[in-house]
Amino acid sequence: MVALAAPVARAEPPAPPLAGPCLAIRARDGDSADLRCGGALVRVRLRNVSAPRPGEVGYTEATRALAELLRARELWLALDEASPRDASGRRLVYLYDRKGANLNIELVSLGWATYAADGDTGHFDQSFRAAETEARSEHRALWTVWSVSAGAR
């Protein structure tokens, strides 16, 4: 079972225009998913989020956590005219739920992923940093495993 206790929401600056609603078809790993938006399949990677890769500690748990976070929610994608893609062709997006919560930041705050500052941290740098600091200091999710692993060395 994956723990998903929601942390307190943070105020955030406005995001680019939203497209949706979409529904998650499946989490491909801890930071990417397939969504159904209208009739189209959209492969996305959560922008500024880094989850464990296959073979790394926490990979399965992080994938389950993302699936649970997205399950049965209407999702919106923050898109701008540049909407970059990663090397696998997935759209790099910020995902939002119906209430306007940024699910990328929520996943980091829950401790199932870390903040990955890319060249364009713009909108949410402070929110991501605060979410990661809080998750680490409270030993949430993967931070518990990582702190135990570090102590065993």
C-alpha cells in the first residue's frame, strides 16, 4: 500500500493555459503517464519531477504512488506554445486536478519523487524546493528509505 496523505497546499504563481479534462490511463513509471484527453492518447512526463528509474530503490513504489495520485481524477495539463518534449517524445507538463492543485509539486511533497530543476524552473521553483525540503525533513516515503540506506553505509 502506498501512503498518500496530502500535505498543505501552497500558493503558486499562475500557470500557462490549461488543456483538459483528461483521464489517466496508466502510470508508466514514477514521473510519466499515459492520459486520454478527448479522443487522443497523450504521453506526458511530469515537468521538474524525478522519480526512481527501473532497478533503483523505490521504483515500484513511486510508480504506484503516481498511479494512485492520478486515479479517478479529472486532470488538466498546463501547456504553452513551446510545450517541450523529452527525448522519448513525451510532453513535459504540469498536471493539475479539478481544484487547481499542481500534482507535480504534490508528488514531490509526498516524498515519492524529487525536484528536478531543468533549464526553465520559472513558475514553481520555490514551491518545488519547499515541497522537497518538507518531504526530506519529515522522512516521507522514499526519504525514509534513502535515509535508512545512507545510515547503513
